Amino acid sequence: MGRRPQPDRETRIAVTGTPARRRLAPPASLARDEWPDRLRLPLRFDPARLAGELAALEARAWIDHFVSDHYQGRWCAIPLRIPAGTERQHPILQISSHPGTTAYVDAPLLDRLPAFQEVLRGLGFPLAAARLMRLDPGAVVKPHSDPDLDGQGHARIHIPVRTNPGVRFVLNGTPVVMRAGECWYLRLSDTHSLHNDGSEARVHLVVDAPVGPELRALMVRAQSLPEHQRS
């Protein structure tokens, strides 16, 4: 019989894992389900202090959200942490995170907002973008998803500053009730929507962050605590 052909080195590595052991990535559904779709983190901030600083910002020029197909009414923002290099660029570039952006800096406005500075520093994990997001009375954010906010590579954190009983945030078909001063992780790669049927604007501090050891530890801790011990 002829000599049995031997696989080349690249094929051996792919099949046997040698010379370096290769681990298969978990299915996307399992990775996504490492965290629940909502998780109140064991942090709490003074909503009165934040509301006081927010009042001083009401007369500023809030920037309309650039994805206009996603909402009806007014949905707008003020950037507090922005992509590095956009400090002197149009504000619309400061509230968006371009794919691949890794360097972020405090917006100049943050120097005049000590309470919001304390919140961002008090989170205890590295931050990417941060902005105040306002949804005016009667406005609606239509059902949509943000595929990159799956809680694996990046996570989105919400801290309500001002809210009202007419606000309805729905994630995976179920409302999420977030009270002023609380801190929430939301898996926004899933379908979500927002309605403000109240008489005043709903404002959240919205933070994007890479899921590193510090944030992961906070989320693990939140899962281990009873709800009433998370603040």
C-alpha cells in the first residue's frame, strides 16, 4: 500500500489543537446569557444633587439624536465624555461612538458639573462614552436593538436623574422600572423601546463601558445580592 498522506501543520493545529491548545468560543446565545437582560447594580447616587446640576443645563442647546428613524418627538443629549480628538468638532460627533473608537476624554462641560463628575468616578470601572439623554413629554423611542451592547464586549449603564410615573421602558416585552439615583445594566442588544407619557422630561445619565474585570465583578456582586441590598 502507498504511504498514507499526512496532514500539513496548519491542518494538524486546526484538528488536534497542537502545538497550541485552541478553545472553541461558546455559542453566541450562551455568551449573551451570561448576564440577565437587566440588573440593578449595587450603587446609588444622590438624585437631588444631580437634579440641581441638571437644572443649570436646561437652557443649553441639547443635541437631537442623530438616528431620527428611531423616535418620534424630541430625544436629545448633552455629551459628558466624548471620543478623543472631537473636543473642537461639531457636537453631533461628540455624542456618537464610531466603530473602533477606544480613547475617550471628559468633555469640557464636565469641569463645571462636580456632582456628575463624582458619579462617573464613583462607578469604579473604565468608561467609554457618557452623556445625558433626555426624552421629552409625549416622545417615543421605537422598538430597536443595539447589537454591540450585549454585555460581553461593551455594556450600557443607565442612571436615572429625573423620571416620572408616565415613563415606560420596555426590554424584551417587559417593563424596567428605574428610579432616580439607581444604577442599572441593560442588555440593549435585545429589543427595547421607551415612552414618556408623563408631563416632564425624563433624563438619564447613560454610560458606555468595556466589560473589564471591575465592571464584571460589580455585575457578579449584583447577581449575588438580594434586591433590597443593592444600594
